Amino acid sequence: MNKLLTIAIPTYNRCTELDKQLQWLSEAIQGYETECHILVSDNCSMDGTPDVIKNWQT
């Protein structure tokens, strides 16, 4: 099945901002989670970005 919406987020060492953005997106797509695809492209961040991504994966 094709997704209704795909959102791509490039990031590098912005774990706090990324976490806030993903929180906002999770609220914005409520009810449409199965129809949306969120991609995060991490450019080898050296902060907590990998942990933030891991926490939001479902």
C-alpha cells in the first residue's frame, strides 16, 4: 500500500531539536500513523541523535 505522506528529516548533532520535531509530528499525524512514513537521515551524529531515533522507532 502506498503511503499518503512521507516526511524526510536530515539531521546532524541536533538530538534535542529532533526529539521536539518528532514529538510534534507524532501529534500532527494522530489517526493517520499507518498512512505516514517518517524518514530520518542521520549524518553520523556524535550526540544523542541515534538514541532519539531508536526511542521513536515503532
